[in-house]
Amino acid sequence: MWPTTKTLEEKYMARKTVVTNWVHPEVLDLLRTRGPVEFNSAREPWTRHELVSRAREADAMVAFMTDHVDEAFLAQCPELRVIACALKGADNFDLVACRRSGVAVSIVPDLLTAPTAELTIGLMISLGRNLLQGDRKIREGTFAGWRPILYGSGLDGASVGIIGIGAVGQAIAHRLRAFRCRLLYSDVRPLSPAKEDTAGLLRRNLLQLLSESDYVVLALPLVENSFHIINGEAIARMKPGALLINPARGSLVDETAVADALEAGHLGGYAADVFELEDWARADRPNRIEQRLLEHPHTILTPHLGSAVDLVRRDIALAAARDILRFLDGSPLQGGLSSHTTSIPIQQFAN
């Protein structure tokens, strides 16, 4: 909390708030009611050096997926007191280090759920029905009418295994009921039997889910025990020709193992909205996407579009800004986190 030597007037004003990525003007207007704002007006993130230089004397920061806060960052920004993350997962932020430095951290836990679930359904249909391959076929200029080609996998009646049944997993399951899917799930925190029955969900352990599912969907956070939860061994347990969908976090998946399985023909396809290169807290984070995934015809790869609905992104950033105002008022953060919210920082267990 703020030092007690501050006057009442100073308590409610920030010396500076830093906004690390582009946001809607309404967000900046709201933050300016409590002090000066330095913001990134470009659509590319600042470099680490530039971010540190801008945040060095800031009290507050609105952070995004491209930011990585660790002990080294906090040591260079000693005035920082609150980080409001315009995102749902905090795996790129060392919460233990933040707590030691007296920095409060918040996330936006709810607003990303619906658009992420919506995109997941789009990825499943696009991958299963070969939409990108069909689009490319038309653009080749040789289409002369129907041919018996590109037969794919429909969602209607398919067995779908959802790994992780938090808010996003449940939202995905809810939307899939319209397709009369057989819905399986695996989670270390199971739903109650009543919730399972209402949602039409059948609980399985991970190996059972992998072996029974036509589609495997990842909907869990990146923590110690979920790192590379889908690796070569897990993929070998999947049905031949099954489809893998990852709208959650890149490092849940070993991208090299996925490429191997696609080339071998065991995995029928891979759709991803997230990639290992985005997980900044990993000491061994790759600096590019596995090239074979980019080249394989049975992949659909989108640039982290899970919450990329214009009004949703505005509301997410506004929610983060409001948490900064709450902090300045001495009120609890709406999406406040503690050092116990997530497991051990990623850099401590990356291979």
C-alpha cells in the first residue's frame, strides 16, 4: 500500500501510470483522472529496455501478454506499486517477487472467457472441415465445381475431451452441446456430480480422455504441472487421426512433438492460437514457432486472437484501469492476485 507519509491529496494521484501496449482512448482518459499517463501508441510492444526506462519512476502499470515482470524488472522500477494486467493468466509475472517488492498484481478473470470459447469452436470447425485448405484450393484458380475431396471431421456427435474445466473449459463445453457432442473432461479439481450432470460432462483421467477423444481441447493455465502436458507420450495415447486444439497457453504443448506426430500421420491436425515463444517466463523459451507447423497442411494457426473482439478488448483494458483507480483509493483490487495464486514460476521448471 502507499507510504503513510503521503498526504491525502497525493494518495489519490499517481506520479505516473505506464500503459505498455495500445489501448482505446477511453482507457487513457480514465487513467488521466488520477495523474499523468505514458502510453504505447504503436501496435508493437516496447522493448524490455524501453519499458524499464518508462516505468522506472511510475507508480502504476497496465500490463499485457507481451510483458514479463521478474525480480530484475522490479529492481529497476522501485517506485512501482501496482500492476494491472489486461489479461487472464499471470504466468509471465513472478507473483512471489512482486509480493516481496510490495507490488500488487491484478488480472481480468472474466471478460476473456466468452470470446476465447467462441474462437475455440471456430478453430475446431475450421480444422475438422479443412476450411483453410478449401480456401487455398479456390484461390489456386482451378476450381470447376464439386469434387469428392477434402473430406474431414464434423463436430456433430464427436467425442470432445476438454483438459481443464474452469470458466473457459465450461464455456467451450456449453457451446459444444449444440453440436450433440459427447463431452469428456479432465481436471485436478473435478466438478460436482450435479454440475457434471447439468453440463452433460463425463469425467475421465487424462489418459482415458486422450484415448477416447476425436478432438482434444486445452483449457487450463500454464503452471508447473501443466508444462508440456501434451508431449510425445501424450500424443501417442490419442486416437489416430484425432485433432488437437490449443487456445490456452503455448507451453502446454511441446510443438516439436506435435510436428513429429503430424509428419508421422498419427495426429490428424493441430489448431493453435497461442505459442511457446509467447511464454516469456520460460528460461528456454523458443524464439520462433516450429517451422514444420507453419508448413504442414493440417494446421491452423492464429495470432493470439482469443479475446480479439474490439469492444471486449476495450472493456478488458478498462477493467485493468479501474483496478489501478481502486488501488489509488485504497480499495481492494477487483482481480487481485497473491503469490499463492499460481504455482512455481515457469523459469524454475522449464527443461
